[in-house]
Amino acid sequence: MSSKAVVTFVAAFLWTSGLVATLHGGQYAKPRAQNAPTFSKDVAPILYKHCTNCHRPGEIAPMSLLTYKDARPWARAIREEVSLGKMPPWHADPAHGEFSNDRRLNDADKETIVKWVNDGSLEGDPDDLPPPPTYTQGWMMGEPDIVLAMDEDYPIPADGIIEYKYFEVPTNFTEDRWVQEMEVRPGNRAVVHHVLTYAVAPEPPAAKRPAAFTFAEGMDVPKDVEQSASKRSPANDRPRPKRQGSIVGGFAPGQAVRRYQPGTAIRIPAGAVLVFQMHYTANGKATTDRTRIGLRLAKEPPRYEVRLSALFNGALEIPAGAANHRVDAEMTAAEDVTLWGMLPHTHVRGRRWQYEAIFPDGRRETILAVPKYDFNWQTGYVFKEPLKLPKGTTIHATAWYDNSANNPFNPDPTAVVKWGDQTWDEMMFTGLEYSVEAATTSAEK
């Protein structure tokens, strides 16, 4: 089942659950207990803080939860999703690490929502409502300082395999810009699977800076996989440019806005051209897309430049029918680095992840575990306290895949699966955000 089909199924389930709630509970149900929680006084503050950034008109969620009228039909569905921990979506194991972007509700908030539904889902006194949150139309991050967009409404066919498309967007920056916050905004979410954004400097640097990590051998994508993938569809009208540059951000469901801590930022060099790598998925209806990126600039040059890298195993090969196939990858810090965040990524056969730091003194520490990976939520995990990794520290990643018929999202359990761009292929990829301890921005200028 495609990610779009999964979202459609979930929306239908929630709609049905909400309808049942309305029929059985009634919008004006009487309280079943004294001091029953009400929407206005007890529930709205929770939704405003944790939910309505997505659950509002024009955003990714299938329904708005801004008002009692919006939320009441979905009461039982809300209780179900909150009780099971499915909403807000968060998949890291709390036993390993703390994260500044943790979306989970605390136990008290969960109990309030469950009790509100169990006691009749009452509205309460509208005068008890807190001030509603204010949002910038079209942006989850608020008003950007700079908006850069594709210069065309690119046509997406109704069907067929669509190779990755690459669009070049000039920044016209006359000086280096330090980005504190960014949001990639698809023009048409119905067909945009994901976006990666790269910054290409006007001229390649005279001397390439040393790599901060060394990679284990044998993890590159095999040539036969690259060649077979290139033959799957007709010639690409927006091919990969000769120079793709350094990645600066991206979009996937669950990963839209990225805020960097004070004192850190991403650098986009003067005169850079942004390259939007677009993964489109046809949905049966011809349409168009014009994706854009919003940037909010740091108020002053940061102490540390955040850089992006990736840990992957492109040589993966998952046997047909394998229900719990393990794939490993590792990299070693060539300098003292600070690790700010990690984003695990597989396709629909990915089941779980685990990451271990192996320090030079032999000590081992699990730094992130995702026991129930969900392809529909591409979450980046931002460490509450960034990890200091001394030179010689190895990051070891392990992912497990279910290529069996028991995986309801598996497109073909009879296929041997290798690395590939499309969702019926697979990946074993982790995005890393890091800075080099010795390289302050003042030293690099």
C-alpha cells in the first residue's frame, strides 16, 4: 500500500470513528460525572499546544481541531489515538535519550482527553477558552525572512513512474546567510513524496575540507542497482545537475520545520543556487507542483556551523519473504564532533532501528532506538543535550526489515529487494546533523 493510500485509510477510519461518536454520544450529551472536563477549559489548551499546528485548515492533518465544532465529531477517534500513543506521532524509545522536539503528551494530558470523551465530550463555557493560537497562513514556522520557490508550476502526470526531478533556484545572496530555521513547503502534497534541498556554491572550493567521518567499506550502492534504476523510466526532463552541493534541508511527512539551537545555524554561501530534489508520486490525476522553501535567518553569526551528512548501506539486499532481516552500517568520527540530531529513513518494509555509539575507550551507548518505525512519519530526532563524540567514536546503525506477506504495506513479498529511489525499493539511510568542535564559524572565515 502506498503512503497516500495509508493516509486515506487512516482518514476514513477516523471519519467513521467520529461519526460513531456523534451518533452514540451526541453533541449535547449530558455529563456522566461531576467536574467532567470540558473542551473550553481543559481540552482546548492541550490541542492548541500540541495538535493544531498540523490539525488546522491547509495543513497535513485530515481534520481541524481548532474549535469545539471541529473536534467534537472526532472525540472517540481522538481518545483512541491518544490512548494508544499514535498521536501526536512519536516513535523513539524513551529508555534511550531525551529529545527537544519530543511530541508526546504527558500522562496528565492524556488522562484529561480520555476523561473528557468518557464523560460526554462537553463543550463547557466558551468564555473559558484560552486565546486561540495564531498562525501565518501557509507556513508552520511563522513568517519567513526569505522565501525561495521553483520558477514553474511543474506538470505531474496522472500515472507512471516518475524519476527524481531536480530544479535549480538562484538565491541571489550577495553574502553568506546563516539560517536558524527553515521549512520546505510542497506546492501539492498529494503528489510530493519528499524533497531534499541542496546549496551549490558559485564555484567549487579550491581545497575540499577534510571529512568529519570515515565510512566502513562495502556500503555504496552497487553499480548494477544504479544502472537498473536508471532504465526504469524515460529520459528525465529535469536531470540531476553536475554539481549537487551540500544538503541544507528537506521535507517528508512528519519532517517539515527545522529549528537550530541558538549559537548554531546552517550556512548558505553567497551566490548559491538551491537545488530541489523532488520525489513525485503519481496519484491518478494530472496536476502541478511548485515547491518553495522559507528561511528565517540567525540574528548574528553562530558559534558553530551545523553540517549535514548521511550514514547508509546502499549494498543492502533483503531476501524474498524475510520477516526480520537485519542490515548494519557504521561510520567513525575523524575529528571531535557534536551530534545534534538524527533522522532514520527506510521505505515500507522498515520495521525498527537502533543506533549505538562506540567510544574510543570501548564504552558502548545506545543513543537512539525506534522500535516501531513508521514510514508515514519521517521524524528527525533532535537531542535535548547534543552528543559530544570524540575523535575515533563509531556510530553503528542497525535496521530491521519485514519483507514477508505478513507486512500489510509490502508491495511484493516474493521480490528480492535492493536499494532504490521508489517506495517499492528500499533504503537504509540516516541523516545526521553535526558540527566540528574545532571549526568555529569565525575560524572558517
